[in-house]
Amino acid sequence: MSLKSKGINAEREIIHMFWQTQEWTACRVAGSGSIKYPAPDIIAANIHRKLAIECKTSKNKYQYLDKKEIHELLEYSKKTNTEPWIAIKFKKTEWKFIQVQNLKKTEKHYVTTKAALKEKGICFEDLLKINSVCETFK
Amino acid sequence: MSLKSKGINAEREIIHMFWQTQEWTACRVAGSGSIKYPAPDIIAANIHRKLAIECKTSKNKYQYLDKKEIHELLEYSKKTNTEPWIAIKFKKTEWKFIQVQNLKKTEKHYVTTKAALKEKGICFEDLLKINSVCETFK
């Protein structure tokens, strides 16, 4: 399976999780990462909250994220008053959702490790329990 | 050019229009119309408003819309508190934006004509001027 197909499958997995709640919707953004305008991989929304989500799966013990994609996620979120989240799934673990300020910043990337994500990421069920965290990003 | 490519080009045209305003964002939804969950063609948003948009271009004097796609647009909009709009461009005219209640309902479709759209649709600039019309759809 190509890297692109794997990415799309990961995104679809998250989309199903949202729709299964009955209250949430989620959809994939076409061409995210390749179009000229900033856009997240997934837009999830219910009647009260809107989330912009970047998705990553990793076979290693760490996950790097390009500064550009994080900055574009934050730009999109700011312009739309949407909560920015990064969804990461390390092999043999469940999806965790982490905020940008909980990633480590290196010279060229943002990065998190399997251990750091376990500590600072939240599971899907907890993501849904939060009241809007949008205020943080205004 | 295939029908699908024409559809994507029409959607991109609208996306550019939103981004050119500086205040608005817009993105195409992947697989809209073919995925199993309801989703609009385009999600446009600024800091205050969120729009779910179905896009159509027509070479004829009328434009039919499947009941299913309109009902899915309304379902998505209701679940996400988003304004549902239909963007239609008849040949040699500019894009007009129309609300579902201003389409004519037939037994199997919704439909509008070039003349009806001119009367009941609004231009892009006016769409942006409106304060949120979300209340109408709650």
C-alpha cells in the first residue's frame, strides 16, 4: 500500500470514529498538503465545536511534523475559529490527540515520541468530553 | 474534460474566490457525493460564519438537484450548525448562491431555472455581507 493510501486509510479510521458517536460529523479535505491554501486533513464538527485535525501514523517511536504543516494548521484554525489538533497513532497503540503546544519544537520540525504522546495526548473519548478549547488559540 | 474534472474545476473557482477575500477560508471535501456520510462539496469559513456549499454548473436553462444531495446537505448543516447554500453557475453568468427554500421542489428533485436563480439567488459579494443565517436552519 502506498504512503498516500495509508494516510487516507488512517484519516478514514478517524472519520468513522466521529460518525459513530451520532453527534459528530467529520470529512476529509481534498488535496490537503498539496493544495496552495492551508487546510487540515480532517474537519470534524458537531453543533458546538469545530476541530481541524492533522493525522499521522508511525511505525517508529517518534513522529516528526513539518513546521509548515503545523503553521498551516494553526493559520487555518485561527481564521476559522476552529480547534487545532494533531491525531497520532503509533503502532500497537490507540489514536491519541495532542495540541501543538505539547509537541517538542526542534530547529526544523515539531516532534513527539511514543512516550511523550502517552503522557501528553488524550484519547478520542476524552477529546469529545472537552468543552471548546478554541479560546486558547484566539 | 470529464464531468468529474469539470465539477472539481468549478469547486476550485469558488475556493479561490473565498481565499481572495483574505478573511475567508474554503476547502473541497474529498469524495463528497461518493462517501457514505453526508458532506457538502465545499466547506467555507471565517472567524464568525461556516458555510456548507453544494456546487453546480449548467449549460442548460435549468439545474436539477437530487433530493438525496439536498437532504444530505441539510443534515450536515444541522449537525454542525453550518449555513447550507447551493452555488450555481449557468453558462455566461456569474456564480449565484441560493438557499434550499428558494429552490422549486418536484416529485423527485429540487430544481431552479436561469430566470429563477437571477431573481432568488445572491451574488458572491452579497453572500459575504450577510450576517449568519444559521438561525433559520436550527
